[in-house]
Amino acid sequence: MFEDVSNLPAHAPINWKAQADRFVEYIRQESNGVMHRLPNGHVHFTAFLEGEGQELITYGAITLGQLLRGEDVESLLPSLADYFQDDYGIYQNRIGDRRSEYWYLMYVNALAASITRLALADDRGSVDRVYRSMVRLRELAHQIDYNFDDQGYDFEHGRPFTDNDAFRQPDTVGGYAFLMQFAYEMFGEDSFRKEAEIGLDKYLSFAENPWYEIPSGAMACLATARMNATGSKFPMEKAIGFALDSTQGSLHKGKWGSEEINGLMRGWRGHTREEASSMAYSLETWVLLPYLLPVVRYEPSLAREIGKYALHASCNARMFFSDQLPEGSQARPDLSAAVPYEALHKERDGHSPYAAGDFFGQKSIYGGALTLWWGAIIRQTSDPYVLGLNVTKTDFLNPSADEIYLYYNPHGERVEIVDEIGDRAVDLYDFTTGTLLHKGVSGHATLVIEPDQALIVKWLPSA
């Protein structure tokens, strides 16, 4: 996976909280044309900076991101119901959609379910819509006998569709397993857990990586860890291997021009491997980490590997922003640097890499929305290369108030890093050994991390 990549990236990570602050400030100003209101008064967002319309993939990621940041989303919550297609009993990406690609279907339902669980758990109508969606997904899976090797599903005609064989999405069964486990956690019905086990067994039984789009594989990683922690025995290493696969899967490694691309993600399988390998996408790069970090909560032995991946990705994803590249190496340097490009191309017009869009616009709101998630889970410490990574905040299957942080030391020597604690008094424990590291500390704390090792620290309110 990442063993052949140098521990220390060429660049230090940018401040992801500051980047998230900049993004949300820009999109929430209606004068910038991203946020708009429908005739019913509900707030929605365009998918692209230069675009129009509204999609759940954008609205959901923004709303969930602001929830993760602890911000007030009261004005956004009524909009979620607009994406529920009552005729078919399921959430769709666009208002009034009659069919959906499979990866969209799983991802947007995960967004809708997570928003509901975190912010609308007391609203009976919202909870009922999630339940109906999960039941409809279960019916769909039964109809197709769990074979998602098509492009998507046509709800109007009640059957799968495939416009082009290159668009078949067999990895969707991994995203389905996540949603069924989510339904089990939320509603407690054993039938949902059984579905999750069937789906995950089929996903992890593929002899070769079934990757089409990384969101399904990302969600499958968290589903595997959580289900193993509650009684299952699925191969965790295989789930991680599918997600961090540079040979058949999504992961990029190496250099484009003089820039490292380790940790960036291909967009989709492509018509050929060469085509897939010629681009990296911002949404796909940002969506994996939030689902992968909580794995450490259940599988601490994977902390070093996940920490190293997270460091490289957080360093190299800076190139999706126009103020991180020369003007000649991007398509629209005149557009706001607060919003990332949708894609990074291996080469264009003699420049490598080259930042631009793909199909519908240059700057991606639906991808940039995930910087809000990154800003909520990535902390800077006194060492620019040692990040504090929150492994509980995006555990959507098992939300809790626990604060557990992963620190990976990429240096060749032991380091002492200082992390800000805040005004409260906390006890810090080594999560793996249970050893007390600090008692009743506030303000800041010093942590010692061995070379090329990870430290997992649990923060508890001091008695």
C-alpha cells in the first residue's frame, strides 16, 4: 500500500481548518451565487462554482460538514426533505430524479442518514424518510440478488440500467453494506444487520479490486471495522487494501512533474487504466479519510498505516486550490481560491500537474464541501508534519462524545510535539496500552512519539 513511499512528504500540510473556514465563508454568502433558495424558501447549493441547480451530494456534504464543525445548521435542515423522492420511497441526488447511478445512490443516502441521526433524530418525519430509504435499498438489493454490476437503477421502470459497460459499479455492494449497518445501528432491526453481513461478505469476496468510485470502498472500510467490533470476523486488511490500492484501485503514488501525488485519488475506473491514471479528483481524494480514520478506533494496529496515508494526502491535496499552483498550471486562476478545482490532470499544455475541471465546471462545490470535514478532523500541532487526527468525529456508525486522536511521526527520530488542549482540564491516556500520559492538563500538552510510529491518545474530562 504505502510502504514504498517515503515517510516524510516534500511539503508540509496546509492548515485545513483555515481552508475550511475560507470555503464555508465564501459559499454561505448568497452574493457569490453558490447558495440560493427555491420557491419554498429552502436553502440549496450549486455543485460547481460556475453552475446552477442543486444536488444532495453538495447540500448533504456541506450540512454534515458544518455539523461536524459544531455550527448552527438550523436554516439548512428543512432542505433535506426536498431530495426525498416520495414516489419511490428513497433519497435521490437531484430533486425529482427517476434514476440514479449506484455510487451516487449509496453516498447521498449515507449523507442524508448521517444528517438525520446527528441533527434530526427527534423529527419523526425525517427519521421515517431514512427508514423508508433503507427498506427501499434492501428491496432493490433483493431484486438484483446483490449484483450491482450495472451503472445504476431506473426507479421509474423498476430495473437496473447500464449505458456503457465502463460505467458498471460492482463495488457498490460495499456501500450497501455500510448503509444496512447504519440502519441496524439506527433502528435496531436484526434484518438490517443480516443485510450488512451479506453485502460485506460479497464485497470482500471479490478476487480482484471491484473499485469503480472510492466512496463505496471508503464506507466499506468503516463498516468492516464496526461490524468486526460487534461480532463479525471480516478481513479488515482486505477492505483497507481495496481502498489504498494503487495497482487496480483509486490511490495515486509517485510524482507528476516535480510534485508528489502520494495519497491523491483517481476519480473512477475509466475506460482504460491509463485514462483513470491521468487525473486525480478532489471529492474522491477527500472522501476516504473521514471513513478511514474511525477504523483506528476499532483496529489500533492499523494506526501507523492510516496515519502515514493521511499525512501524505493532507500534504498533496493542497494542489486542488488555485493559490497553491502557478497561474500557468491551472484553467481558471481568476476564480475564487476558496473553492477547489474538481480535478488535477497529469499533464496539459506542457504543465504537470495542471488543475482544471471536468464536464460541468472548473471549481467544485460538491468536492470542496468535504474540506469542512477535513477541517473538523485534522488538527495542527507544534510540528508541521505531525497532525492530530480525530478518529471518532466521523464515526457515523457509532457517534459518541469520545475524543480520540491519532498522531503519526514520519521523522527518523523520536519527537516531542505540543498539542493545544484548550481551557478545560483533561486526562490523556495512551489508547492502546491504557497508560496515563497526563493528568488534569489544560492549555497544551507535550506528547512523545517514537520514529515512524503512531500514538493514539484518548482525551477524557479530568475528574
